Amino acid sequence: MHDAVFNRISPPRQIFPTRLGAATLEWILIGALALVWAGFSYGYLEDDAFIHLEFARGVADGLGFAFGGNVTNGDTSPLWVLFLTLLHSLGVAWIAAAKIACGVGLALAASGAWRLAADLPREAPAHAELPFAAVAVTVLSPYFVHWSFSGMEATAALGLSLWAVWAIFIGELTNRRALFAASLLAMGPLLRPELLVFAALIGPALLWRVWQAPNGKSVVQGRVFCGALVILMLIPLCAWCWYALHAFGSVIPNTNMAKRGGGAFGELLSRLVQVYAMGFPVTLLLLPFALILGMWRRSTPAVIWALLVWPSGCALFYLADHTLVQTRYCLLSMPSASIAVLWLLARVLRPARFAAISGAMLVASLLTIIWIVVPHVHNKAVLREKFSAVSTFIRDNIPAQEAVAILAIGQIEFESRHRLVDLGGITEPAVDPYLNDRVAVLRWAKTRGAHYFVGNNSPEEGATAEFGVEVPYIGWTLRHAQYRDTEPYGVYRLPK
């Protein structure tokens, strides 16, 4: 039973020269496209990525996890911060460090998708084409392209999850592979909080396999090894919690409240559905057909169940936590669902029809990339230039002792190094009770010493504009012309 469920290995298969050539060509194309996109998007760095960089600078300066010199639990990816710090310690400039880290994340995700798809059980002729399709639909999905060089950790977290699934569910679980899998599960929650859910869903399968298959060890040795894996998986998270309690007074990041939605459950569900459907429409449309055609009255490998359970559990976590889902959130898990859907359909479709299905996924992705992602990222790069102008004005014209109230804290703090009052609760959770009341938020900011406000409109009557720029539209929209729209963004002096 154990071998039938977990250890379903395809018979030895030949690697034909034509297929090997196709694989080489695909990797060359992916590498070329990645370089082109890295060049096109180099001017874009997400404001949240600057938050990572500011925390990394705090670590590099010996302050610990500090934003603007103040130690605070405002970063949900301490492992990413430490990686950025490591790159900078090697002489890499901060912005370049963020881009290099993203390149590592892209390679981790692309290789994870290939390795996993290549080693999935092959029960039908179309499964031979699965690795090509899996890599293509993963790295060319709109959200993957968007976040691939944004300075954020989403693609790296995706890659970690794919490699963990491969290590746990595919092939013989040797001691080395078990240690590798446990290490990935241990690091995951420090890269993205959602990977704690991933570890809770997938980790028991690792422990069960180790418990059932001692690999030549005695029963006692097998149980001891299983316990050692549990300890290994807990050490990084427990160490971080210990640090967080001593440094911040809480293990829950400030962003847990800041990213929550205050609306009704129906509104949160509607947003979640819209975000998931925008990025993975064909996967969601094909999912019920894949489940019916590919699983009905068939024994399905545990790895496919894992690839389906993980995105389902992640979505349920967002709803339970009242999270305002963003595009990078569903990027963490939905490519797993795409790979599972492709495998299930390849089980019952002829290769030509499977190629058509894969092509439909790619066409939908490419249309979204051209219509939305390209202008969106272009406008984000323009926004960074505009924010740099605001940062320069703040640094050169506002006295150091006069704080500035602002919502988008990342880039402006990183570049201006001026004291900011965070209106979003990421670094200052004291604002959380007032987040749904703009007047109350501003009143609170003044109690924190704010003399200036930065935003799209005058914050209150009597505020005087000191500096202004026009910033482009940066949302996700099917109205392509909207990416030509601009709105004012400026620095206002608050009345006394």
C-alpha cells in the first residue's frame, strides 16, 4: 500500500535525441526571455521590496531587524532579508542584490517545475511532454513574469515548494533526500508565512514515509531519525520565534493585521476569486474536467493529491485569515495546481490534444502578459522614478526632526533615510485600530510627530502642497488605456 501510493516510479525511459534537443532549446529560450525581461524590468522594484532592503540594511548595520533604525516585526520574510544581507556583504549593491536574489528564485522555480514534472509517473504517451508544458506554463504565467524580478521572494518560495514536493513524494526516500526535504520545510515559513501551512499539509507525509520505511535501520533507529527530522523542521522557526519575542515582543508580524481586509466575507471571497481567475483562468476552467476525467475510478498518486491540496489549503488560509489576496500570494501555490491539472489531462488525452490544452494555457498567459503585465511593470518603473524625486525632496528640504506621514514607506525610507510615520501598520502597529478611518489615522500620525504628509491628495483642510509629481496608474486592469492615466502625488505640510 505504501509503495503503491508514494513510490510510483515510471519504468526506465529513454531520452531520445529529439526530446533532449527540445529540452535544451526550451531552456535556452527561457534563459533568453529571462535576460530580456530582467533588462526591461530593471527599473522596477516593488515598494515592499524596498522594505526588505531597509530591513537588510538594518541587519548589515548591526541593528537587527530594524526599519529606519527602529527594531520592529515588520517583515514576513526574514530568510529573504538575510539572503539580501549576504549578497550585499559580498560587495553587491543593494538594488543589484535584490535582482540577483530574484534570479536565484526564478532558477529555483523553473528547475523545480522541470524536475517534478519529469519524474511524475508516466502512464500515457502524453506524459512524455509534461515537463515541457509544466515549465512553460509556470514561468510564463502572468504573475510569475510580473514578480520574477520585482525584488520579492514569491518565485523563490514557489520553487522551494516544488522541490519539497519532489523530494517527499517522488522515488525512494533515502536519508539524504529526507534531510533535504526536512530542510526545505524548515526554511519555508521564514521565506513566506504561507509555507507554514504548506509544511503542516505536506510535512506529515514526509514523517509517515520515514516512519514506514526505515531504509535498513532498526525500528528504534528509524523512530529516532524521524524524531530528528521533526526537530530539524522546528529549529529555524523556533529560533526565529525566540528572537521575535525578545526583539519585538510578539511572534506575529505586524503585517498580519495590516494586510487584512475589513470588509465582509463575501467581499474577501470575491477578491480572491478575481485575483486567482486573472492569473490562472485556464487552470481553473479545466480543473473540474481534470478531476472527473483523470481521477474517476482511478488510483491517483499521492504527489498529485499534494499538488492539489496545497493550493486549496492556501486559499482557505487566506479566507480564514481575512487576507486581502494579492497577485503574488496565489503565485505561491497555483502553479502546483496547473501541473496537477496537466498531469491528469495527459492521463486521458492523446498527445495532440494535450498539446492543444497546454497551448491554450500559454496563449491565455501571453495575452495577459502583453495586455496587462508589460504596461503594468513599465508604469511601476516610472513610479519608482517619481518616488525617487519625492525622496530627494524630503531628504534635501524637510528638517530631520519633522516626521513625514506616508503609506508607501519602502522606497522613500530607503532613499531618503528620513523619519517616517507609517500609516499602514507595517512598522507601527499602533495605527491598526484606526486603519479604516482616514481622519483618525491622520490624527494619530500627528501624535507621532508628523509635520508632513505624502499621498495622492491633500490630507486635510489647511494643508499646503510643498512638492508634487504625476504618477501613473499601477493597478491590474483589462482597460489597457487606463495605463496612460496619471494622478497627482505630493508632499503636503500639515497645518499646526
